[in-house]
Amino acid sequence: MKDFKIAEPQTVEQVISLPVEVQDRFCLMAGGTDLLGEIKDEIISPEFIVDLKSIPGLSYIKKEKDGVRIGALTTVAELAENTTIKNEYSVLHQAALSLATPQLRNVGTVGGNLCQRPRCWYYRDPSLICRKKGGSQCFASNGRNKYHAIFGGRICHIVHPSDLAPALISLDAEATISSPQKEKTIPLADFFTLPQVNVRKENILEPNEVLREIRIPLTKKGEKSTYLKFKERGTWDFAVVSAAVKGTVSGRAFKDVRIVLGGVAPIPWRLKTAEDMIKGKKVAENLLRQAAREALKEARPLKDNGHKKELVEIILSRAALSLV
């Protein structure tokens, strides 16, 4: 591991005003649970680490008249323990609790979880230069790809590792980003980008931009949500397949519904086809499996991960049935 310098800014404005000539030589650090692993494994070698935790006022959960605001440096543990999140946003509460271990949840942050890098073993191997690291090929295409994407891979078959992202997108969350030009708020679903847009990145952040806050709207009457996650190990594991389902329930039907998968694509993957098939109909397992199979017509499994299609059927059915 190469030596690096640490900067401790006191405001977001100090971060976004860093000189252009050093922007490609520094990395932002929140909790550091992912970044420091990349540095130790020699995947990246930054000259400067900008420690965002030195900036006061970026850790909070505030309920207001139009929704809840969550600071980017709020820890995952704080999110999981918050009464408002637990009582009103079950999908987010469950996603936070499913994440890593208590020790890591005490350190890891909401912003860090959303911005973490892929766990693909080819990307994490310092001896391999895959397409995501500037090479010419995705080694997972014809290699070991048990955990890789079945949707949206094409030129790079990573899956996005965040548990919070599918939950927040199902809640119609928005992301507030600070930049030198102005502060902007966008749908969180638009924060993530597919490899064919920019294979080197997983989100839209530019070097001089900072994810500052997440906003989620107030829950509606009759709104329910849940997060289910299939993983190989009982604890401390990333999702093989996960599903965040949120809907407004009337009787045994969804007046509206959001279904967002994790572990299956380079971005959190929304199943709009399945949503359209389920909406307004009496929920039953055969309908849910039919909706999942229709949505899975877009899937392109690799040689070792076809089992994810069946897992999507199962987890979608279990999640949706638990809400009605």
C-alpha cells in the first residue's frame, strides 16, 4: 500500500472547490469500510484521501412536513435504530439491518453504502486489468460468474452491492448533490449508471461533486413495504438476489407498487413489467410468479448464474405476499 495524505475539510464547499489538477488524484472517504479495502488490495492508489467525516452537520435523520431527510454521513446503525424509519419505512429498516455486521454498520454510512464499488472478484484482483479498471474485457463473461448480473450487464457484468439502494428507490427517494455550480436534487434511480454509459463508474458523481443528502417522501395511507434478501451465508454477506417491494394495499390488491431488485444488475433493477401486471389485481402466488417470469424475459444469464432467475421468482412472490 502506497502512502497517502489525508485532508480534513470543515465544509462541503471546501471539497467541491478543490483544484482541478488534483481531482483525479484524490478519493472521498465516508466510513472507509470499502475505500480502505480497495487501497489495501492495491486496486486504487490515491495521493489524497478527503475525510468527509471531518465536516460537521452531515449526519442526521429529520422528519419534516413533506418527508424525511437523511444526511449522507448518517451511519447505517443510526438508520436501523431510528424510530421513524422502523415504524414508517419497513423496507429501509430491514435493508439496513441486513447489511454486514453490527460493527460495520456502526462505521459504514448511508452515502458510502450507495457509492461503494463492485465486489466482483475480477475487479478486486490487483493482478487483473478488467474493463472496469481500463482493460479491454470483462473476465466474468466467460469466467466464474455465479454472482454476476443477469440484467443490464452487456460490457461489464458486475452487480451493484448496495442493500440500501433498492430499498430507497422503491420509496421514490431523491438524492441531493453538491457541486461548484449549484446544489441539485434528482431521483435516486437516476443516480446510478449502467456500464455502457461509463464502464469506469457506477454513478453520476463527478470528481468535484458530493452526495449530501437523501430525501424520502411521507408514507401514504395503506402503504406497506418490505425487503427480502437471499445470501449464501447467514451473516455478513452481500445479496445473491434481493427485492424491495413497496405498495399501497387495498384489500388484497396493490393500488400502486414498486419492485426493485438487488444483486442482479450493475444498478438497482426496477421490474416495471412485473409492477404493471400486478397493479390493481388480487395478489396470488401464481400471478406474482407469472409477473416475475414476464419481467425475466429481459434477463441474459451467464453460464453459472441462471439460478438467479428462479430466485427472483421466489423472492418477489414472498415479498409481495407478505404485504397483503
